[in-house]
Amino acid sequence: MRDFRWGLEPQQPADPAQAIDADKETLDWGEAEWGTHRYHIRGLVNDTIAQLGRREKAAVLGAGNHGDVDLPDVSTHFQGLTVLDTEDNVLEEVLESTGSSAAGRIKSLTRVDYTGLDQISFYERYEELLSGGAAADKLVAFLRDSAFEARRVEVMPHLKKSFSLVVSSGVHTQLFYADALAQFHGYMEQYTEAQRKAIIEAIRSLRNSLVTAYNQTLLSLLKPNGRIVVWSEMILIDESKSEIMEELNGKTLGSERTAYLFSVFGKFGMDAAVLGLKDLHDKLKTDQLLFRSWSWYTESGKRYLVAGLSGPVR
């Protein structure tokens, strides 16, 4: 997933006298932050852990390098923590090199295929069709067929029912869609406007199938009585949507805030995020569901309305 690194690379202080706490200096997990994006994630995760019975192993998907989830802290509550990411990271190496107390408790699995697309050689076949000037209807058919092919692939079967806690850190909006559009962009001039719309709609349809399949994979990783935690950025708050936050801040009752949030998610939310959270919401026990929302100011200056939920499977 996205690689923000958050100062994960080991650094040697110029003055040894300044090396008071190398672990804190090189591994920033936001322990001292209050009211930030990471603060809210940490609260949701910790409140979920508090509701667990047996705490055996935990898994975090999508947080290998960018520090949204306080991995060392989570690892203290379990026999082991496995971090699964689609890209390479240096998590284990850095934990060991800094002498972190979490070294040995955290295992990092990289280049994990969350969708099954790698197993059906999707991207290679997609590029071959695009570069070969495939007709629009052939490309649309390929994208539709790929949804069925990917659904037949077992994702991470060796980890089924392995974890008491499964955390998905901002994955829904990162799955497939932006990469597929970027790949298509270089060949858009080959197609008419109507054909482009049909191809992009087929890409969206495949994306939606992958989002719900990813949710099913998350649930398959849980042990009986385990709990899942998911968060995603839901709405990009720009000038045209600033009134959303103003109206939300005016609602003091939790039930009013939740009802309003679900309403604006349906109107303004990013498709993958809305589908991902709604699909999971319907699969979790509502009487044990935790639901949170908060505002996230990113380093790039963007502001998002974020939602997170957790609970056991129905």
C-alpha cells in the first residue's frame, strides 16, 4: 500500500549524547499525538482489543510502513502480530536495528496479493490488450471475466482462521482502481468517448467485485469469536463540502451523528470506501459494533472525513 515511511529508516545521531531514546526517534508511531488521525485509529483498535476474549495472534493489512497503526503497541497484546502488505517494507529490519522491544513479536509478509489479480496475471494480460489496440468490447469482456476469475482464486488460504484480531488500514480506496485507470490512461486516445465510458464502467465493476471479495478475505482470516477493525477515508472535504463538517459538529447525540454520516456517505462518499464499509457493516453483529468518525488532515494538505468500525462476524 502507500509508503509514507514516517521516519522508519535507521539514522545515526551526530552527537551520541543526543541518542537518548533511539527507538522513539527512528520509529514514530504517534504515541504522543492527541486528536490526530493516528490517535483515533489507535483508540478504535485499543477499544476493540479490550472487547476480545482470547488474544492469540493479530494481523494488520495495509500498514507496513506508513505508521497509521501503532504496531509495537498492538503487538504487546498478542502472542504474535503479522503485518501483510502489497509492497516491500523494512519493518522487521528497522525494529531489530533500533533495538525495539517489538522486534521478534512482529512478522512482516510483503508482496501479498489481496485481490487474486496477480494469480490470474491480470495486469500483464490487461497491458497486452491495451498495447495491442484491442477493440473496446473485447477489453470490456476481459474486465468482466476477470471479476469471475479473481473470485475463484483463494487468497491467503494458509492463513484462514488464524487471527483473533484482523485490522484493515485504509485498504479499500487503494485496491486496484487507480492503478487500472492509470494503465488505461496511456491508451485512451485509441477509443471514442462512448467506448472510454464503457471501459471505465467495466473497471469500476471489477473494482466493486474486488472490494467485496477483499472483505470476505478479511473475515476468512478470523478465528471464531475474533474481531475485525476497518477504517477508510470516506469523503474528501474541499470547499464545496465544508458545510458537511459544520453540520456534523452541530450534532451532539451519537445517534444523530451516525445517521447524518451514513446519509452524507451515500451522497458524497468515495465509491470503494462506501461499498467496503457498508458491506462489512452488514456482516458484523450490530449489537457489538463500534463505529467512529474523525477528520484527517494529510501531509499533502487534503482533508478527509474518515470512518472506522469494528466488531465480530454475525
